[in-house]
Amino acid sequence: MAIKLILLVVFFAVMVYVGMYSRKHATSVDGFVLGGRSVGPWLTAFAYGTSYFSAVVFVGYAGQFGWKYGIASTWIGLGNAVIGSLLAWVVLGRRTKVMTQHLKCKTMPDFFGERYGSDALKVTASVIVFIFLIPYTASVYNGLSRLFGMAFNIPYTVCVVVMAVFTAVYVILGGYMATAINDFIQGIIMLAGIVAVIGAVLSGQGGFLNAIQTMAQIPSDIPVTQGQPGAFTSFFGPDPLNLLGVVILTSLGTWGLPQMIGKFYAIKDEKAINTGTVISTLFAVVVSGGCYFLGGFGRLFDNASLYNEETGAVIYDSIIPYMLSTLPDILIGIVVVLVLSASMSTLSSLVLTSSSTMTLDLLKDRVMKNMSEKKQVVTMQVLIVFFIVVSVVIALNPPTFIAQLMGISWGALAGAFLAPFLYGLYWKSVSRAAVWASFASGVGITVSNMFIGYIASPINAGAIAMVAGLIVVPVVSLVTPKPEKEKMDAIFACYDEKVTITKKRSLEAN
């Protein structure tokens, strides 16, 4: 217990110190929200990765999908690395940086307002962000607190409140720069921690080959492959179609999440984008691939404590904590700090995104007139506290499993924003009506499915909402009035701007 507590005290002390150190960067709106748009590749890549992977992935998703799909759940982690990190940086990184800087956008709703010339789109997008980031935040608290309960026997309520307070302190003190520096430190902890944990868990099962052999003998309980041994060690697992739905939601979803896309707004330059692409992808391979690979061995730890006594249903959020409960104390301490790192980095990104969106896109010049730079920063700091309090209240009485909470949040946000944001960076002819249609389909599919349940899994509902947007936007754009050509030419002129660069960056053929 002493080792665990020492690790925690050191961790929290470093986080608060970084917040105090970063105060000088948080005096202006641009500094507080985007770190002055001068954040380097390592900080940006780690900020992207740590915001991507939290306790939701480590405890909720790895446990649930590892149990359902066995070793094949590793495909989810690899999909996250290739689609959610590599392709996201390649397809979105540079164009997002260039266009948002040209349009002077600080948030995703701000982009919709400027790119499509509609204040109503900006306001609607900010409301969607605020509403649907809350269940995601609650799911992060939920996942972390289960692990704390296993390691320290501390009440769930205490875990949630302590974590919320420390997150609020360093985000309010240092803004985006504090979260970026802390994300870098937390990312290093995550990389080292996940490797150590996988090694320890497999060692406890007699090594990798022995663990695989044992897994191969477990009969499948999934209807499609009922009773079939070897399903949990097969290449695509016992249920490839639903596995694909999870890959789409967790990988493509990042393309439309405001807290992820915001990282591209803040990055320094072209060279930083190229370097960040490589770092971010490798980070995702190790952390996400490692999490799902570890979760794939969950059935080796089958135990009565993993089932609900009344219904007999599997308590998915308890699988990973139970797997880790058998580790030595020093490793449990490392795991707690690992998941704490992942979760606090995600939380800091979520609360900063939500507070900046509400202040800059909803309150400024509407509810509060003539807001000075200082007043905008103070308002964001107050809203950070408000957002954290609301999410804590929900986290203390979470409605469903972690994965379902996250599925609802990602489905609505990415379903609404992914298509108009992606097409808006590349295609001049996207109409305003198409953006409204995407907002309606993304939120509509996710929310209606919550109440009616016509798609069995909220995860698949989220994936369908994203794919629907990618179809709806071009179709509606083709049959509705196109935007003015002169305005679009002016917006897209940023990609054709002539700049002078050194030969280090461009070696042209004679």
C-alpha cells in the first residue's frame, strides 16, 4: 500500500507542478485553448494518443471486447493505430492546420461557422459538443474508479472526486500547454506500463504459448459459433461482423471528435506534422494494440465474481481489474498510475474542449457582450469547474457499461461532425443544408437508438451514424444550392498560398 500511495503522490505532485509552470502560456485565449499554435510534434503526438486512449479503452473496451472476441480483439488496437492515428494525421493533419489558421478558428464549432458561413451551425455544433462530451467524461471516471477500488479499496465516490479536483487544478492553471506537457509525461508512463503489465499477466499464465493453448480449448458461447473450440484464438474471432463495427467506431470516430481534431489546430508547422504522424502511430500500436491484446486473454480469468448474482450477466468492467488483482503490489501501483495517466489526459482534453466551445462559440457576443481576453479565459476556467461537476454527478450513478456510454458519445459527435469536417477540408461544393443533414442523422440515429433500440449495440449504432454521414453529405450537397464560388475560392486559397522554404525542406529535381 505504501508503494502505491507514494507513486500516486509523486504523480499528482508532478501534474500540479506542470500546471503552475504552464501558467505563463495561459494568459490569452489563443494560449489557453491552443498553446499559441506553437506546440511541437512530440507534445502534439502524445497529446493526441493520450486523449484517444483512457480508462474507457483499458478497463471497459479491452475487457468487454477481449471477452467477446478473444485474441482477435487486437484488430481493434491495430485499426486504431492505422485508421485512427496514421490516416487521421495524413488525411486531416496538414489541411486542418492550414485552413483553421486561415479562418482564425479555435474550435470545431468555430470551423463550421466560418467554413459554411452560418452562425446557427456554430451554435448548434457547440451545444452538441457540450451535451455529448458529458457521457464520455462520465465513462472515463467510471473506468478509473473501478481500478482504484481494486487496488486501494477506496470508495468509488472518493476516487471520482479526487481525480476531478486534480484534473481541474492543472487545466485551470495552465490550459492547453499544461495538458500537452502532462500528456507527454503520462504517455511515457502508459508506454512503459502496458508493456510491463502484458509481460506479467502472460507470465502468470505460463507464458504466451501456454496462454494461447489454454484459450484455444475454451468453447465459444456466441450464437454464431456456439460451442466451437478455438474461436477465441482464430484470426478474426467468433463474430467478425460486430468486431468490424467496433473497429469503425473506435478508429474512424477520432476523425470527427472535437477534442482530437483540436490537436491539429495547435501544432507548430509542416515538419512537426510529419514527425507527429510517425510518433502518434507507434504510440497507438503499443498502447491500444497492447490493451486489446491483454483483454483478449480475459477468459483465462473466468471467475464467479465477474458475473451479476441476480442476472448471471458478465460484468465486463470488472474483467481487467480482476486480471490485474493477481499482480505484485509494485505492478498494481504502476497499473493504477498507467490508467490514471490515460484517464486524466483524456479528461483534461474533454473539459478544455467543452469549456472553450461554450465560451467562444455560445456565450461570447451572444450572452456576454464585449468580452475581453481576460474575461474569456476566466469564463473558460469557471466552465471547466461546471463541466467537471456535471460529469461527476453522472459518473456517481452511471446508467450503463463503460463501452455503451462511450459508444453513445462517440456515435453522436463523430456521426454529426466527421463528414462535414472531412469533406469541408477538401471539397468546395459542400452545402450548408448537407451539414445540417449530417448533424441531424448523426445525433438522430444515436439518440433514437437509445430509446427505441432498433440497433442492438450502441457501438454498431455509432459506427452506422458515422457511415451515414459520409453518404448523406455528398448526396444532399448535390441536390441543394451550392455555396458562393467566390467565397469558397477565398477560403481554399490558403492551400495555394506561395511560401519560401529552405532546401532542408524541399530538394527539387533539376
